Amino acid sequence: MVVVAGAGRSVRTSDSPGVRWPHGEDERRMKVASPGRWQRWAQRCLTVFVILVPVSATVGPANLNFQWSDLAAVSFLLSATAAGIWRRRHHFLLVWAAVYVCLSLPSFAQTTHTSASFLELAKTVYLACLAFTIVQWVSEPKTWDRLARLFALIVGVTVIIALGVWVYAIWSGHIPEQLAVAMDVPNVGRVVRVKAMLLTPTFLANYLTMGLPLLAAYGAAALPRPRVTSWVLLALGIAATGTTVSHSLAGCLTAAAMIAPRSSRWDRVGQRCLGAFAVAAIVFSMVATTVSVYGVRTEDAPAPTPPTSPAPHDFLGPQGTGGEYTIQIRYGWVVYGILKRIAWEAWQSHPWVGIGLGEFPYAVKRAVQAGRLHSYYACGADPHCTWLGAMAETGLIGLAGLLGFWGVLLSERWRTRSRIGQDAENWRIRAPLAGLVGLLVNSLYVDVMHFRFLWFGVALLLAAMASQTPCRSAPGHPEGSRIR
């Protein structure tokens, strides 16, 4: 508080009761204390980035996949650097992120497309720098809350759009091409798959996997009856993810089970049900992305020949041969399974350093030329598995870096719990952790390491864990750190 004193224009400040400052000196102090131009610009750019993450709009050459959200992110990086953000404390995981990046460098010894390898490396470095700059920026709880609340709001809007598009498409029979696609899905059939404003339905499913826990947490914090609100929002988010008809629903169910209320017996029953559904979805997705079953036919008929040594109590029927029950399964290989097989073969060719960072699409092109895949994949594809992709392109050395990164990220949660006790159950830690674990589950079927929202979630989690005074309750939520 500042009190202006008459014509002398001296002021009294709350930090120094009874001390008067000359007018010019006071203006200088207020100018230093107020946010600078670069800070304000960085905050606006970060806000625009969060808003544009679920909007796929490419800027520049298509092979760069540079989105409008990336333009805002680069502006944020430059502004935050100019504001001196990196003078603050750094997180230990930054070292492991650097190790993860560096362990992919030996793969350059095998690459035949150097430009593609450097492009993949630049993408990873850019996303890691963005994440750790956000960690520095949201180190204050109020800043964290403001950014996470905005992210949860955008996720909520995306859920409404996804459900609205699906209802409209089913009710009217018209599919808005910019928001949904009609597609034949292996083992499911022809369905409407919603993608909202993202590039593919799978992107939407993974975005909701990361964002749904924060949406449920903030909904419980801001609205009355937090337990009921949490379950309603989780149900709506899972339904919106279901409209994508994506195997990434397994990760969304996992994230929902981790953030679900658990204060009553029925809450715990619901949480266990979500966990059971998540396990079933994981198993189904593993099978459904490998083999496609077109039909099953059974036949019960007399056997053509009698058994070699029937027992005295066996009755072999009028013909004396017994019966024969035959099950015939008509199947085909799903392309995702073939891509994983190609990745495995690529890793076997160079087990230590891989075939080269960014080289897998060219391996797919060679498989198309050899007749192992149809021409739809003539432009290349990823292996639809984060771990097999790392093995194929960077070998065991690069895989070790990826395992170390995730291992340190998840172990930091347990270290935080030992440091601050039960406050590690704080929803600010539980929500982004649940989203990241959901994406970790989806990494079995998708390359998640280039998802912008994954690195945004990493930043939120690290900033929440690094806070020296973690908040014990959600804003406006008087019932403690757990979502009830």
C-alpha cells in the first residue's frame, strides 16, 4: 500500500512503516518492483501457447510440423530468456534431459539422412528447453495456478467440442470433415472418429489423457459438491476420449483411476473399476493393434480317422471315429503390428546405436517398395511405439537415455513425498502425474515424446514438486489436499 502525502509528494510504503521516500526514489522502487516488458510479453506468449496446443495449424513447410502454438512457444522462450528467467534455480531432471538428448547422438554414425536426424534432434531439444523454461516461469504457486487453470479450461472446452461433434454426427448423419472422420477401425468396423481441432483422433485422445486429471481437479476445487463434480467430469472426459475410438483410451482410463476421488467406500469401488477397465483396454489394444480378426467359424463333424488308442470307457459313435470340433479364424495383420516388426528388425541390424535418429520413416519406405506394406505408407510412418522407435533409431544407448528420463521423472515424485510427507498427495502433484502416467501407458502404441502437451505436463509436475511450500488444498477447497 502506498500513501501519498500532500504537496511534498512523499510516500509511505508498507515494507518500511514510518519511512518517507522522495517522490523520484519511490517511482524508481515501484518501477523495479513492477513486471517488466519482457515478463509481460512472455506471460502473454505462454497463454497463447496453452490456448493453441489443441489446435493443429501448420506454419511453413509441412515436414517441419511447425504449428502456430510453436510460434507462441518460441516467442515465450525468447522473452523469458530476455527477462532473465534462467537465473533462477534449475531442476535436477534438466541434467537427465540433457543426457537423454546426448545419448541419441551416437546414432548419427549410422544415419544416411543427416538433415532428418538433425531435425529430430532439434525438435527434442526445443521441447525440453520449453518445458524447463516453463518450470522456471511457474515456480510461484500463484503463477502455477493461473497457468494450470487455463489449461484445464481449454481441456474442458475441447471435451465439450468432442462430445458435441460426435452427437451431431450421429444425429444428423453428416460428419464435419474438419472435426471428425469416418474410418474403418480393425476389430471394430466403420465408425465416426472425432478429432476436434487436432490433426488426428489419436492426438485428441492423448491430449485428453494429459488434461483430464487437471480438469477434474480444478472442477472439484471450483464447483460445489467436489466428489460428484470430479466423477461427472471424469465421466465426460472418458466419453469424449471414447469418441476418438482410439487405443489411447487405455491411458485415459489409467489417468482417471489415478486422480479419481477415494474418500468413501463407493469412491474406492469406482476407482478399482476404472483400474480394471484400464487393464482390459491395455490388453485389448495390444492385441487389436497387432492382428485383425475378420470372422470365426466353428464346425462339429465326425472325425475322419479313429483315435490311435481309445480307452475302454470311450464311445466313438456310430462310425467308430469320434467327433472333430474345428475352429477357423480368418485374420490379417494390422499395419501397426507390421511397423513394430520392422522396428524390431531395424534394431537387430544395429543393436547399440540404431539405424539413425529420424531414419525409421525411410525404413518404412523400403518396406513399401519390398511389398511388405501397401502404398498408403509410401511417405513413411513411425513405429507406433515409443520404446521400439527409440530402439530402432538410437539403439540400446538411446533407449537407456529414455528409460533414465522417465525413471528419474517418476522417482522424483517419491523423493518429494519423503521430503514433504503426505503433501505429496497434493492434487497439484497428483493431477499432472496422473496425466503423464496415462501417456506412459499410451507410449506402447504411440510415439509420445514429441507431444507438446507431454512436456507441458512435465513442466507442471516438476514445478509443483519443486515448490518449497506446497499448497495443502485446491484453491477454494477447504477439505485438504485430496480431491474428495
